[in-house]
Amino acid sequence: MESWKSHVRAELFHRDCRQRDPFSGLFDKVSRLEEMLDFHIKLWQSSSKENSNSTCPNEGGTLYLRVNEVEFLNQQLKQKIADLTSNIYLKEAELQYCHSQVARYRTEAVLLAQGASCLKSDLEEYEYQLECQSKELTALRREHSTLTEEMATTKLQEEELLERWLEEKKQEAERINKHNATQERWQRLAGRLKKRYRGRSRLPPCVALAANTNNSSDSKPKQVEHLASSS
Amino acid sequence: MANEFPENRERTANSRHANITSSLDLSTSLDHSVQTRIFKIIVIGDSNVGKTCLTFRFTGGAFPCKTEATIGVDFREKAVEIEGEKIKVQVWDTAGQERFRKSMVEHYYRNVHAVVFVYDVTKMASFQNLKTWIQECNGHGVSSSVPRVLVGNKCDLFDHIQVPSNTALKFADSHNMLLFETSAKDPKESQNVDSIFMCLACRLKAQKSLIYRDVEREDGRVRLTHPPDPKSTCPC
């Protein structure tokens, strides 16, 4: 192989290695050459039909081929330009959309920044409140413990008072029961005395007088004693 | 000696006069002392059935605006007159809560003359617990001759009545008790509340009269000192 060919080959290989898509340039070139070859074959066939008797291409034929080739390339370029133009419009639209998105995101970012600053200030406020509340909680806990102690003392006092009250009520009940019993005993005794007196008052006066003179002063206490002992 | 006779006569006359005077004094004082008798009536039942309100209605003639749990016992008295005799009805308003009564129960039942069992007509549990109260009463040696009445309170709460009258009546009959259904709150029922205690007082008075008669029999003289009054003023 000739040296310049091997050089070109090596350079091409290097280039293709450097490219992201290896050998894409070669494939493109090959496809373009194939395309051109197809075009030339078609042109050749059509021109050979028209000039069936001429066997070798002349100068006019080469020009014709050249013109047609240029026209074909021109067509391709036009198509490419149209494609690129539409692509540019599309890209412009995309760019506009991106700009609008950027504007939107910027607004959103501003809003978010404002929100963040608000939240930050809120956070600071809450931190301050939390600190205050924690202090308050500590104070309340201390107060609660004091109150609990006081309540326990009060409950104890209440229990003591209740016991005292019950004791007093008990004593009062006992006193009233005793009073009732004494009253009842006295009434029974008084009833008997009364009946005895009535019986005595119904006796004839001389008997009553004799009984009175005999018993004179100590008769009643004896009766009372007797009745009291019997009751 | 001659002078001794008139002196003796005078002394005898004086002593006779003194005896008659002292006898009159004794009779008057005895009459006075015998006049007022005390009937001890205890009111028992579950807590919050209205014992305090009932006793307050009877003794004070009104419904208390605010009441708190009775601690131990509250004593209330009302003087009534039955058949011309003045009687002091001593009502013992007992505590319903166990912790306020446990140390006092013995005092409640000592020399009790009558027992009032109270239940709340709007609380079936208070009616069902009556058995326990009766058991406690019997357990403290309260004689069967001691009159007992059953009182269903809070009858003014028509819509909440849980204890039917028939059930209560059957229960009262089975335990030989009178049944009263009343409301201490309702002023219209005031007379009904009074009649509970007056009825008991009348029964007690009748019982006591019989006891006195028995005492007279013991003396060997069967004689009725208090003949039955045809114009009886007993409210029963």
C-alpha cells in the first residue's frame, strides 16, 4: 500500500476514534456516495435509453450528468435549507419556551426565597417562643410540684378534719343517745310516781293522813329509790 | 302538857297542809316532766337518694337549695302534738357513704324507735340495695317490733322512674313495711313527707301507751289511765 494512503487511513481511524460516534463520517460519506451512485445510474439508464446507439459517453453526456448532479445537489441543499429553517423556527420556539420557563422559574425562585425568608423569620420566632415556653414549662412544673405537695398536705389535713368531725359526731350521737335513754328512764319513773301518787290520793283521807304521818319526810325518796332500782 | 295538844294539832295540820302542797307540786312537776317524749327515728339508704332533703322538708318545711354529702349524722328535731300530747320527733339523718358512716353505725341503731328506709325511684340500684340496709338493721339487733317504713323519693322525675310502684309495694309487703312514694322537692308532696313521720310517731305513741299499760299490770292494778279519746286527733 502506498504511504499516503496508509497515512490517510491512519488519520481517518484516529478521527473516528476521537468522535463520539465512531466511523459515522465514513458511513455518511459512503451513504452519500451510494446515493450519488444511484442517481448516476438512473441518469445513465435514462440517457442510454434516449441514445441507445452510442456506446461510450461523450463530453455532452458528461456535462449533462454534471448539470443533473448539480441540480440534484441543489435540490438536496434546498431541502436541507428548508429543514434547517424549520429547525431554526422550532429551536426559536423552544428557546422562547425556555425563556418563559426561565422567567417562571425565576419568579418562583423569588417567591420561594421570600417564603424561605418568611419561614426563617417564623422559625426564629418559634425558636424564641419555644424557649419562652420551655422556661414557662419549667416554672409551671415547679409550681405544679409545689401545688401537689400542698394538695397532699391539704388532703392530709382534710382527712384529719374529717376524722375529727366524725369523732365529734360520734360523741354527739353518744351524748344524744344517753340523753334519750335518761329521758326515757326518767319518764318511766315519773309515770310510775304519778300513778302511785294517784293511787295514794284515792285512799280515804284518814288512811292517807296516817300514811303521810308515818312516812312523813323520807317516804318519797324511798319510793323513788325503789322505783329507780326496779326500773 | 295542856299546851302540847294544840301545838301538836297545829303541827299535824301544818304537816298535812305541807304534804298536800308538796304532793300537788310533785304532781305538777311530774305532769310537766312526762309531757314531752322523744321518738328517735333514723333515716337510712344509699347515698344521694334524698335522705337529707326528706328530713329537711319535714323539720324545716322547705327543700334545701344545696346539699352536700352528710358526714356521720345530722340531727334534726320537730315538736309535734298527737292527741294532745307533745312529742319531740328526733330525726337522725344518717350518711349514705360508707366512709362517712362506718364508725357511727352502732350509734344509729342504739335505742332506735323507728326506721325509715329511703330509695331513689329513678335509681334501681338504690332499691336493690335496700336488702343490704335491712340486713344491716337486723344485724344491729333492731327488734322486729320497731316500726319501719319504706320511702321512694324523687317522684317528681316522672320520665326517669325505674322502680315501678308494684315492685316497691311487693317488697314493702314482704318486709312488713308501709310504702310511701313522695318527693322532697315538690312542695305539693310536703304533706306526704310529713305524713311519713307523723304516721311513725302515731304508731310509736300507740306502742308506748301499751307499754305503760303493761307497767300498770305489773303493779297489780289493771286500769287504763288513758281511756281512748273518741275525738282522736291522730293524723294517721
